[in-house]
Amino acid sequence: MIPRDRLEQITARFEYLEAAMAAGDPAADIAALAKEYSDLRPVVEQIAAYQQLQRDLNAAQEMLSDPDMAELAREEIPRIKSALPDAEAALQLALLPKDKADAKPAMLEIRPGTGGDEAALFAGDLLRMYQRYAEAQNWQFDIIELQETELGGIKEVVAHVKGQDVFARLKYESGVHRVQRVPSTESGGRIHTSAATVAVLPEAEDVDIQIDANDLRIDTMRSSGAGGQHVNTTDSAVRITHVPTGIVVTSSEKSQHRNREIAMQVLKARLYDAERQRVDSERSADRASQVGSGDRSERIRTYNFPQGRMTDHRINLTLYRLDAVMQGDLDEVVDALTADAQARQMAEMGQ
């Protein structure tokens, strides 16, 4: 049973926000009020639906004592009682604490793991998978750092993804992705296993993370242009080291100024992610059991090409449509991971 006083507090807060925005108080932060109002609106709608069913049930039960209305009441009561559990579940879901980073853009990083050239090629496949998923979601997908291998694989890629609920949809992709398939270079037809790591970090804003300039070591590196080993070389590539944490980021675009911007953007995202993980770790002693904790040390998913299947090991979900998944059809697995995380939250709240 959901505490009535909690529902009343939420509704009262929503009504206050509505009145404050209507009054147009110049001293109020209208943008902040509007954001909170927008976040609370679906919750209040679920509260209203749930409370309406409760009122309908009470009214129907009172009608049982009226001979003229008793038959109608006996028909209505079972219908209302059957609808109440679903309404309560929907309300509990709406009341779950929201991840403040869910609406943020994200930094997507992919690197090959064990497996040599095949791992680098698989990293490239993952990049294209996420690009297609972003396109299907109408997101903006910008590659800001890309290092390729001679065979067309990827040594490292960092992308900036912007759009609606980007981090909410991508955050469960962080981890080790394993592939099982016959490499194009394998003449004997043997199946090889290799891996790539994916990291999804919420983009940090200046208000999220402050960096002391004294904590940074910035180095410029020589990057070569076209035309030969020593032709068109400039000190444009930038490497920034955050001394207290040892985090190092690099960017090698043509513009040194742009490289500083990109490197700082990536650095902020990594520091923000590290802080989020620290808070999560303090919040739960059993961090390994948490879905979406950001722990990238363990395998989360296997892509088995000979069998045409993808298995997400965190929720024991297997889909036998690997071709569609690699084309960016990720909604089913993302929805399942989101539902599992919500179920865990509800279980923790119940405890």
C-alpha cells in the first residue's frame, strides 16, 4: 500500500508549481519550476487515476445497500478490483527515484579488447550498430575521436550522442561485449572469440563538475598531415592529464583550440561518471548486483554469429535475430534491461 501522505505531498507540490508559474513571479527560476513541473506531471496523473479507482470502489460498495443500484454495483466491483493492482503498479513505477542523468546527452566510447584484429573489427561493428540505433531514435551522433586499423577495424572511438533520453536508453550498454564468429581471415572455418569494451558516460555540464586548472597537465603533440612523414606537421593534437585521478584524454583534430574543447568535454564526462560510481558504491554494499552500475569489468553480452543469437547475460535474455540487432534494432533488449532495473528498484524500496 502506498502511503497516502506521500501522494498528498506530491500533489500539493505539483499544484504549488502550477500556481507559481501562472503567477509569473520574476524572482522565481521559471525554467527550474517548469522542469520540475514537467517531471511531476506524469506522476500526478498516475496518482489521480489510482485515487479515482479507489473512490469508484468506495462508491460501488456503498451502492450495495441500495436495492435499485445493488446489481450495478455487483458488476462494477470486480472490474474495479481487477484494475486496482495494475494502477498501483503503474503508480509505484512512476514514484521510483529518477536518475538525474537520464535526460543528458552521452559520450560513447568503444575500444577493442582481447582478440587482436578481429576485436578491432568487432569494435567497428558495434560503432555502426549504435549509429543505426541513434538514427532510428532521431538522435544526433557525432564522432569526435576515431583511430582505425589498417584492416578497417577500430583502435578507439569516442562519439557524442544528443537527443531525447539518450543516457537513459544507452547507459546499460557499458561493459564487455563478446563476439563469437569465424573471422574473414580464418581459412579453416574455426570460430574465434574476441571482445570489445563499451563505455557510456553522461555528458557533464559545468554545474555538474568543476575542474581546477591547477589539476591539469596539458601537452601538445605533433600530428601529421597528408603528403609525407614530415610535411604539414603541426603541434595540434592535445593530451590532457587530470593529475589527481590520473585520467588521460587526447584529441587529434586539425584545430588545437577545438582539440582542447573536445578533450575537456571528454574529461568532464569521465570525472562525472567516476563521481556517480562513487556515490552508487556508497549507496549499495552489493554493487555487483546492480544493473547499470557502470561496472565494465565483466562480460555483459555475447553476439554469436554462427547461431544468429544475442544473449544479454545480466538478465538471461536471448534473441535469435542477431542480424536485426547489428542493424541497430536494440529496443527489445534496452526495454528489458530498463524493466529489470526498475523491478530491482521496486524490490529495494519494498525492503
